[in-house]
Amino acid sequence: MLKKLLTIGCIVCLVFIYCDAVTDKYKRTSAFAATKITPIGSIQSNITSYDNIVTNVGNDFDDAAGSFTCRVPGLYFFKFHFPQTVTNYELTLITLFKNSFGSAETEITSAFQPASREDYGGGGALAELVAGEKVYLYLDGNLPLQADKPLVFNGFLLYRTDKDEIKMKKAMFSI
């Protein structure tokens, strides 16, 4: 009986250790993918209210605000693409911005599509972020979205740059 209790106790401990490791793993990473199919009229504003959050590891993407807030410092990759239709007679310009602690926005990259052309526009960029910085898309123009032609915005952490990670790497390689 004691042997069974010890075995069950060990299994329970391993489950708790595994769950804690998995939970800790997601505390150290970040990734999101969001789509928007609701058409946006002619505006000059941040793109907000995404229709579908495909994934949001770390819950760092705020779909209502349309922005990603860095929680884990590091190098990130962001990508977006959007449709342009022949019935849209306006230039569509989307810019990926970074905002650091209430300071002026920094343009990371932008993409545009000429008016009256059936095509996709988009861009991607690497950005080194510190905790608290925000990344978001800004629209200047008209964005004729549909269910089969959505705006897609995603990003993920490539590697961390925080002090704990640097200490861990130094400890691994020091013999």
C-alpha cells in the first residue's frame, strides 16, 4: 500500500512540475495572429477591433485596441498583409508603428497599394522591443475587406534579450 501511495505521489509531483514548466514556458514567449474582415472606410487612424484572434500566446495582443504590448523584451518579427480591389479608388497605405512609453511613434515599415488594382500589399519587419512598448498598424486610406480577403496581422518573439536569459546563457557556456 505504501509503495502505491509513493508511486501516486511521484506521479502527482511530476504532473505539477510539468504543468509549472509548461506555464513558465508561455510566460517567456509571445506570439499572435489576428484577422479583420470588417471593411474600414476612408480614415487616418489606428486599426482596431480585429474580428478573429487566431492565436494569442501570452495574451500580449489587445484585439480591441489593435495593438501588441511587449511583455518579454527581445527581438520580434511582425508581418501584415491586406487586399486591394479594383473598386477601391483610393491609395491604401498601412504603416507598422512602435510607440515607446508615450514618446513619439517610430515607423518600422509601411506598404501601399495603388488605387483601382486587384492585388495584396503587405510588409514585415524585425523590431527589438523592451517591456511596455506597443506595436500597431495605422491606416491611411480605404481598406475594402471581405471574409475571403482579410487584413492579417501577426508577430512573434524570435529571441529574448532580458537579463535572466543572458545570465542563463553565460552559465550554460561557462565551464
